[in-house]
Amino acid sequence: MLFDESGQLVAKDPSAKLSGNIPKWLDLPEPRSFRPKRKHRTVWISDIHLGTRGCNATMLVDFLRSIECETLYLVGDIVDGWRLRKGWYWPDAHSEVVRRVLKMAHRGTRVVFIAGNHDEMLRNYAGMTFGGVELALEAIHETADGRKLLVTHGDSFDGVVLYAKWLAFLGDKAYSLLLRSNIWVNAVRRRLKLPYWSLSSYMKKRVKNAVQYIGSYEEAVAHEAIHRGLDGIVCGHIHCAEIRQIGGITYYNDGDWVESCTALAEDFAGQMTIIDWAREVATEKTHETEVSA
């Protein structure tokens, strides 16, 4: 599977690579920005869910335009195959995310795509490269300070997805309703000139069973890193950005782009931080309002 010049998904020979006739838009100059690009050694993003109405594609494009990095990890559920099988939804903003990632790969960023459960159709192509994007089931990342981290989407540690897929689909339907509510809530908030806010994230953090599930998931993931003799693990899947110590392991979750709009970044000394882009954009807009008042 590859993308055409407009960024749309098209069926192709899976052995094909983006070479020879390079799309012209790959070499178009970057638009001028009022903010300097942030430079990172590594950036991790996951759970974009392109192909769904809950995807905050415009905000993600804004984030990707604001950064430069040596390596970009796409940690699963980038394209939501579950939703696209039920009905096609692919606005231009979603194509722009694809174009932005391919531009980064074209301009020297190493891009590694770890397939998740919602884009599991790509797992059959692990080990291949499309448009400069490497497809993999998982990866081992070595930080600037020498620590080794397992990079995996994380669904293999989710008992619901692994042992009761029908229940996962049911949960996905209820979750989709919450995400649809996000769209309406934020449409009203934009009219009131209020910043982005996620109803689904708010509900999830306050439901006792969800909190217990997240804790159990994090511990299961950390045990895998211990079992492999690694220093930590980076994952996504549960849409909950987090950095914390579990035993001798550092657990990292990069969050998502349907609720929190977060990423995980490593600097050139190996320091890891969570970037809360929704919060930064809201703060920036508040500052602009205060300056113009």
C-alpha cells in the first residue's frame, strides 16, 4: 500500500518504493513560520487514527511543521483500518499528515512505522520500506545516553484485544461515540474562543475501572522490558501520555492525537519529555490575546 501525489491511499505492488518520479510537492519549500523549528533527536507519536472524525489532523500537521528530528517513530494506529472498513472518511487534512511525514522522510529524517492493532493490515509488510518509511513490528531504540528502549504499539499486552477481540470492537464503538462528542463540544468551544478540551479523556481519567486498567497495562508492558533486559519501553495504544518508573524500568507512553494531542521527545542528551501540543497551542493563543488586548 502506498500513497498517490495527493496523499491518498492507493493499492500498489507492496515491493514498490517511492523512487524515480518523485512527486513535486516533496521538494516544495517550507511555508514561513513565526516560530522557529524545535530540534529533537527523536520524536514518538501514535494513535493518530487517520480515517476517523476524531483525528486532530490539523493540530498534528501544525506540530510536525514545528519540529525537526533525526528519527520519527510512528508507534501504531496511525491509520484506522477498523473504521475505514466500515465507511470511507478521508478529508484533505488527513492527506496533509501523510504528505508531512513523507516530506520529513524525504529530507533526511529516519521514519519508523510500528504497526498497531487498528492498522494491523500493515504488519504483513514489516521489514519493507515505502516512500522512505520503514515498517516494523517493534524496534529497539538507543538513547543518546546509552539506554535501550523497546518501542512497540502495546496492543499485545492488552488482554481485551488479545483474547476477546469482539469486546474490543464493542468498546471501540462506545469510545467512538465519546470521540464524536469531542467534535461537537470543541465546535462550541471554538465559537466561544475557548481552547481544545477532550471530553473522552476527562471521562476516562475519572472512571475507576479505566484507571485500574491503565495501571495494569503499564505494569504488564514494563515487565516485558524487564524480561528482555532493557532499560525502558515506549508505547501508545491506551491514549494516556505518561512517564514513570516501574521497578527499575522507565515506562513511556506518547499519548495520542484524538484526545490529548501529545508526543514524546528525546533531546540530544537523552532527556525524555512529553510535549502537550494542545496545551501549548492554548497557552500561545492566550498570550496573543493578552498582547493584543
